[in-house]
Amino acid sequence: MNAVMEDFDLVRFRESITTGIPTELPDPYVYEETVNHAPKRKATLDEEEVKLALQNALRYFEPRHHEVLLPEFKEELEKYGRIYMYRFMPKEEIKARDIDYYPAKSKQAAGIMLMIQNNLDHAVAQHPHELITYGGNGAVFQNWAQYLLTMKYLSEMTDEQTLVMYSGHPMGLFPSHKNAPRCVVTNGMMIPNYSKPDDWERFNALGVTQYGQMTAGSYMYIGPQGIVHGTTITVLNAFRKIGKSPRGNVFVTSGLGGMSGAQPKAGNIAGCITVCAEMNPKAVKTRHDQGWVDEVIETRENLVRRVKTAQENKEVVSIAFLGNVVHVWESLYDNGIEIAIGSDQTSLHNPWAGGYYPVDLTFEQSNEMMSEDPIQFKKEVQRSLKRHVAAINRHTDKGTYFFDYGNAFLLESSRAGADIEGEDREFRYPSYVQDIMGPMCFDYGFGPFRWVCASGKVEDLEKTDAIATEVLQRLSQDAPERIQQQMQDNITWIKGAQENKLVVGSQARILYADALGRMEIAKAFNDAIAQGEIGHVILGRDHHDVSGTDSPYRETSNIYDGSRFTADMAIQNVIGDSFRGATWISIHNGGGVGWGEVVNGGFGMVIDGSKEAEERLTSMLHWDVNNGIARRNWARNENATFAIKRAMELDPNLKVTLPHVVDENLWN
């Protein structure tokens, strides 16, 4: 009976993939209160633009359905600020399945379908019914019609076609060739003068663009694990920087919704006391149920008592405070509790639409005000940011090490008029990339290499973990002394990754590796596939990496030659990946620090054990990393010059322009 049911479910699943937009209307959507929904977006369209938005939505459907759908879509636009087309959300569970389950003529296309569904898995996505993966507005698609049409195209695609995606809209299948990407994705690529936050509100409401964040709109999100490793490395190095052991010391931050949900788990792995504030009760419950945070506390008094006890006992514990982070900073200061390191990971790239909740307003009051009175809500957010910074300043005056976590906290605080300016730098506090990830990792080429076991088998992930560990141990024996710490941190990480139950959604893993490490690990995977030891593997990375992203307040904040406001590196990165063998590529406006503040690119690659796959992965991964090292070298970053010289020694075909350093005494 179970086998029969399984066959029936598989047939129904495949039908849902291949049908596309149904010819007959499904039943109307029933709003599910238990789901974590996106907040209502503020109204930005005038009467004529509302009509245009509705026309844009209806063009996906046969005219005979327009009379029924028009009032429904109009109600969605009025009620939620967007047209999500809820009625067309599939009834079948959306999650990553075995790649062989997907109805596809191309295995590479099946890999893309797998990753799209993983991004929309309810266990993974922040607002699954609104097709938002993380960050409050990081969307895979704008609406459910786009999802249905995209999956149908992918099921029909051959290895001589390429699917073209315009900000969630599948423009169509175009003839190409087997060595071309199977999918090319652009998200939010606006004319520069139309790339302000309010422009996103308007054009997204019109249904003509979307905010793909980084790995949301590029189909490469692997749940909070994707940032746990980077956060662990950051927290460990932050404690190293101030010369303190994590044990018994406090790390204060905020945000548990999307990628920020990784912070308490990272704190546990690093071995400190983590206090992470979050206003959304559903986000707190999700992370606690998943085991990503140990305890939940709802009052300031109980929080103070619990932190004091944890300090006295030198515990390793993560605490979710259901409330505002400003109250955490203030209460710990008032009660004489020392904070060793502090940061913030609320979605301040999206401050006026749910990314940051002002102090002294409830969660419900904030959600109502942001849509009903957006001008006043902006004032409340900026007032809160000034108070937030003032509390942080009191702690840092007593020795706390605070860093911006690349979420535009310093940028938006400065725009709010907070006391955030420093004497010798743009802001009083550094970006974590400036102080930690840039000089310690990115300049050497170390960044977030990730893979997904396309079979969905736990045992495949265990085997790939073992393969990656073996490769890293081998490479570390001959690695230069400068990068021994990075190598050892990653060996320690991968050995303990399974113990920490980091998988949410697909059977995936992440670690930081340089170009040589990524190529060697990927080749070892490809060999294991060829020998039948594991199934297909999908390679990728976070956009938050060495080469993929130009972001002056995060990824490229440690570029000091004036070029951090240029985007040549990200554009070159995705172009180079496209003809070196990526299965799919993406380029986005926006990302972790906001619309108009960053350009970022990503890729995915399906490897199948073939010789062709080895050639593609070697060519593409080498470029994908060394492009960024070359740029960082040209900016006169000493560690990057060391790394690119080493890369040229390893591959004589690589020839990079090296900078001459100017003697500072010339200016005396």
C-alpha cells in the first residue's frame, strides 16, 4: 500500500511540475494564519499604476479567466501591497527531492528545479506563501504563476536550450548549446537613477522587477547553515582579535528570521554566551523548534538573571530574547553586565518594510504602522536607531568590540543621525569584512563554497563530508603558514558539522575554501560520482564571497583604492562563469545591504562524474575565485598580492598585473 501511495504521490508531483499554469482555475486560496507571512507592503501606486499592475498580472492567464481573477488580484494588491496569485500556489509539498524524481530531459535542469524547490521549502523559506526565502524581501519569484511556468520550462528543456529569467519572470527557452548555462538569471537590474528603495516598492508592486537578495533569487540558499559557518568564523576571529576566550563571554546581536537565524547556533559552536533579540514570535518559535537556539526568554529581568548565571558558570548557551534588541543593550548596561562582542543582523537593507522594528512599539503596532503610516514608521525606526547606537556606544566605551555585520546597520544609523561617525574612518565601528573576513579570508581567496547532495540521501552527505575533510587535511600539509589557521578552522568545522544538526531542507554543506581547495574537493566529488559511491552533486556558493559581490559597505569594504563603489568585479565574475561551465548564473541589484547599494553574482553547477564535468568545474572555480583575488591585489591588499602570486605559480597560464607600492615618505 505504501509503495502504491508513493507511486501515486510521485505521479501527482510530476504532473504539478509539467502542467505549468493550469487551464482551469484552482480553488481560491485560504489564508493560513499559522504561516509566517510577509508584512503588508506600503501603497506606492497611483490609480493608473494600479490598473497597470493588474494588467501585468492578468497577462499570465487566458482572457476567459480575467473576470474572476481581476477582483481577486485587486484585493491582494490592496490588502498585501503585492499580487502574489495565492490561488495558484501548488497543493503538493514543495521541498528538495531526489534529482531523479524530477521530470526532466536535462539533468542540469532537474538540478535547478531541485534548488528552486529547496528555496521555497517551508522549513527553509522565511515567507513561503509569498515566495520569499530570507531577508524580508529576498524573493525567488514575484508570484506563483512565474513559479509554475518556470518549472514547466525546466521540465521541457534540453541541453541545447537556455532558460532566461527576468526578475522572476521566465522570458522563455532560447536555443543555445550544451556548454552554455542552462539558466541565466537577472534580478532587479535597474537603470541607476531608478534604484532607490522607493523605486523597488513601486516597480515590484507593478510586477516588473524583484529583489533577489543574494542566494534567494539565484536558487542557492541552503537554509541558515549557509551563514552558520561564516558567522562561526567571524565570532571566533572577533574573540581572537580582542584576546579573549569565548567561554563565559557574551555576544549580543539581533535577528532570527532568515540568515540571521544562524547566529545563536554559530555562537554555540564558537563556545560563547549568545543573546539574540527577535520581535517576531513565529521566527523565535521556528528557530527554537529547529534547535538553532537553546532557550527563549521574554522579560528583561529574566534575561539579566540568566546571563549573569551563564557568566558565572562559563556556560555555552544561546538565548533568544523575544523583544527589542535596544532593550537588551540598555538592560545589560544598567545591570553592569559586560558584553565582549556585539553586532546586529536585522534586515536593515529593508528598514521601512519589516527589516527593523522600532523600540517601544509592539510587533503588531509596527506591522500596522509600516503600511498605514509609512512616514511616521520611518521616523520611529530612525529614532530607534539613534537610541540603539547610543546604547552600543556606552558599552564600547567600557571595552565591547562592536562590528557591523554587513546588514547596513551603520549606513542606516548614519542616515538616521545617530552618533556613529569616527575620527579616522567613515564610521566609528568597522564592518566585519574590514576587520575580519576581508583581510583574513577574502584576500586569500577563502570563501563560502557549498554543495548539495542531489540524491537527498543522508549517507551521501556523510560521504561528501569525509571526502572534503580528507582533501583539506591533505592540502593543509603543504599550505603556506599564512593560511594554516583558515585551513584548520575549516577542518574543525567540517568534522563537527553533522554533530550540530545543521541541515535544514536539502542535504547540503558549506565550508570556506580557496580556489585550490574548491577545485580539489569538487574533483574528488566528481570522481566519487563516477565510481558510483555517491549521486549527483550541485556545487555553488554564497554571493558573499571573494569575487561575486561589489558592495562598498560589506564585501568590498576593505578595498581602499577608491574602487569599492565600482561593480566591474561582480559583472566580470558572472560573465566569466557563464562561458567556463556554470549550469546557471545570476546577477542581482541589491543584497544584504540594500537595493541600489550592491551588485552581486552567483552560480550553480551540477556535476555528474563525467570528464566534461571535471573540465567545467576546474575552469570555472579557478576563475570564480581568482578574479576577486586579482582585483583585491590591484587595490594593494598585501594578502591578496601574496595569494595571486601563489596562484600564478600553480598555473603558468594565469598572468595578473601586480601593483607597485608607493613609499609613504613621498608625501612628507
